[in-house]
Amino acid sequence: MDKNSYMGGEVAKIHVDVDNQSAVDIEHFAVKLMRVIHLKGKDEDRGQHDSLRLVDVVCQNKYDGCKAHSKKESDVPLELWRHDGANKASFQPSTKGSIIQCNYHVDIEMQVPWAPDIEIHAPVQIYAPLNPYWQQWQPPPWVGQCIPTQVVGPFAVQAEILASQAFAGIPGFQ
């Protein structure tokens, strides 16, 4: 693959190199983007932890295979969006929360007659597209007149966090 992280709506370029040393033709191979969602629940009253794993195919393409005793090398595209009728629909990014996790992987499956399929699973990260409104944001004119006030107590933000990169460029924090 050309990268290991993509934004929904991009096209992944996957390099497939097949050396078919068998006497059987590989009719075709499939490239799929798979989504795995892990849901974790906790029942305090019963003291039980439950989990659920959901797997679905987000998008897929099929390509011509490889003849017996031959080699094939190709770069294949995989469009990273759902086809919802005439529209291209985006999907949720990867997440690693304590209750909900959403992971993606690209599967390359060679369907070999009279044998188990040959599969490669490559993990990928899907990230959310940039919000176009963030690029247009300008601080209001009164921001430069703000006077920082130290807050103490259980809800106060620690000084090292305020001095971090997350608050860089905001007047009154640096």
C-alpha cells in the first residue's frame, strides 16, 4: 500500500505481486476495506462485562487473477468511500476509546479453486476529513485584550497543559 493512513474519500493504491507456482489458475482476487467495531459494556449491578464485535465490508473491488505457473504484478486502486446509490458516502474514522473502538484493515484475498483462499490483512487508520470551517476561523478582535486569571480547584487546568502545543498561538496562554 502506498500509505498506512487515509482520509475517507481518498483512493488507496495497493501493490499486488503474485507468483502462482501452482497448476491452477487464480481466476480473480478481491481487495476489501473491512471495518471492525468493538463495543464494550459494563453492568455494575451484576458485575459483568459484555462485549460485541461487528465486522462489515466498507468497500471492495475485484480484479483479474493470475494464470497457472505465471507471475503478475499490478497496482490496484481501492476507493475509500461507500457507494450509496448515486452518492459517495463517507464513513467514520478509526477510534480507540475505552467503550467503542473502530478499526479498519485492507484484505487482499486470492480465491484459489480447490484450496483455501490466500488472505493478507493490512491494518490502516482512517482519519476524519478536515472541517472547512476551521480553516476560515479568525480570532475575534477582543481576544488580545483578555487578561488570564489563575483558577484553582478540582476543575483547574494544570499549568503544563496550558503551556503545551494545544494552546500555542492563543493569546493569553503563551
